[in-house]
Amino acid sequence: MDDHTGKRSGQRVSRKIDTSSIKMATLLSFVVFALFLVVVLWGVYNFYLNSIYERVRSQEVMRTAETLESQYRRSPRDFGSFAVQTASTNSIYIKIDSADESLVFDGTRESQESSTFKEDADLILTKLPSSEAGSVSEIRRDSSGAGVRLVYASYITAHGTESTLCIIAPLSPDPVTVRIMRNMLIYISFIVLFVALLLAFALSVRLSSPIEKLTHAATELSRGNHDVYFDGAGFTETKELARALNKASYEMEKTDFYQREIIANVSHDLKTPLTMIRSYAEKIIDITGDNPEKRNADLNVIISETEHLNRLVTDMLSVSNLQSNNVELRMETFDLVQEWIRDGKYSVDGFVSHHFKLDDYKEAYRLAMKNPPGVFKIVLDCE
């Protein structure tokens, strides 16, 4: 009893952890995919955040520099207020050197001293005269590698006066921003996993439900219940499968019906000659055993019924061989009318008159026909 119970419990556990089932396979696929996405997100965050931030930030600073140059050329007097807003919005250091004055707009919010930016600006301005494009930019890193800056310088001309524009933009992500992104990524990871599990469960149930119904109906069909209906609602493939199974169930029901009919008919056909054989055998024993003439007549009846049984059994074996494809048919075409005329049974007119029952209408119809070849042909096994 314990062993039997243990086996059943073991089977239940194996069913619950069956990785080959559609439910478990779908669930595992979604979970693995969600974990892959989470790993990719954290990999990008840990290994590529700084490089991506530097590239995007550099592109943004270069666009800002073009905007500042365009604004300075249009309206040098209003440039101050625009530069203050731009420096604060983009967290950059802006310096304008002209013949009359030098203006600085610092919106970096960095804990560095202004002397650091001044050194960068002085160094980049010394390289500007050697630039053929009229502008120069470079990325500088501190010796510790913690501070990364984009330094840009260019000539700008307004109303015939040439000035120099210097922009310094930190390329390191803000620590507060990085911390916020890390917290958001943690929340996103849990949300992705939860949504993946939810979708996996819903999809696995939807995928497996019609298959489980079809399996249950097929089990009932295997037990001989032909009243089952296969329902494959939900997907085209399961609908096609259900349609094929319903057709197979109908054909099986017809086969069982015909099989029962054949058994009943064969039983009846076997019972009649067997009854005759037994009756005449008892007659010989009880009555005609001493009369040779009557005994031989009774024996002939027994032999005739035996031959009838033999033909019946032979026909059943032939049908069985045909159904099991154990007989190779050699099909040939015969002209039935010509065969009957050759055997002397009918003439062509006689065959047609007999076949279509025209003997009673000879006065109303005049039969005139030729003998067209290929009429009333049949295909049969020559053996």
C-alpha cells in the first residue's frame, strides 16, 4: 500500500515538474527571455552607461555650441541672457573672449574650482589658431579617471568683430542621476519578471486548454464512446486537428456498425447451413442410415451445405485480405456485352431489351442500334 501510494505521489510530482509540457515550456521560455532582458539592461547599465552617456552628451554639446554661435552672430547684445539660460539648462561652462571683455557663464553645478575650467579654456585656445576648420574640440580626463570633460573652442564673428567661444561640458553622469537610474532599473526588472510570468501563465493555459480537451475526448473515444465531440476552439491548428478527429470518430463509428452488421449476417449465414448439416446428420443416424439411396441423398445435402460454408469462409478470408492489403489485384477491362454474346447468352438487341425491359413495348418502340465498341465495359480482377 505504501509503495503504491508512493508511486502515485511520485507520478503527481513528475507531472507538476514536467518540463516537456506546453505549460511548463511556455512558462520557462518567457522566464528565460525576461531574465535575458534584465541581464542585458544591467549589462548596458554597468558596462556601457558611461560610454553611451559621453557620446550622447558630446553630440548634445556640439549642437548647443552651434546654437550659441548662431545666436551670437544674430544679436551679441542679447547673447548674455541666452548664454545664462543655456549654461544652466545644459550644465555647461561658457566663456566668451572678445577684444573688449571676457564673459563667463558657469552652469555646471560641479564641485570643481573655476581655475580648472580656466586652465582647460586657456589650453584649448592655444590650439585654436592651428585649426583650419576654425574650431577645435577634445576630451580630457583627470589623472584619477573620475572626471571627464569635453572642451570646445571656435571663432565667432559678429558685426565685423571676431571673438572666441569656449565651452566646457562635464561628461560624467551625475551621481544622483545614476542612483535614480539604478533604483528605476531595479523596479523595471521586477516589473518585467512579473509581467513575463503573468503572460507566460495566461498563454500557456490558452495553448494547453484545447489540447487537453482533445486529449480527454480522444481518451473517451479509445474507450468506445463515439458520442464525444472534439472541440479545438482557439487556434487554427487545433481546429483542423479537431475536425480530423471528429471525422475519424465518425468513420470509426461507421466501421463498428458495419462490423456488427457483418458479424450478425455471418452468424445467420453460418447458423443456417450448420443447422441443415446437423439435421441431416441426425436423420442419417436415426432414419436413413440403413437406406443407401436416402442416405446418399442426405449426404449430398450435407456436402452441399459444407461447400456453401466453405465459400462463405473463403469470401470472408478474401475480404479480410483485401482490407489488410495482402492481395495484389490485377485489374483488366472487359466488355460485358461482348462477353455475354460470346457465351451465347444474348444478342446485342436481346441484351438491351432484357436490360431495359422493353419486351412489353415492342409495338410502341422500334429498336434500331448498332454495336458501338466500348459499351458496358467493366474493370475487374482477372483472378
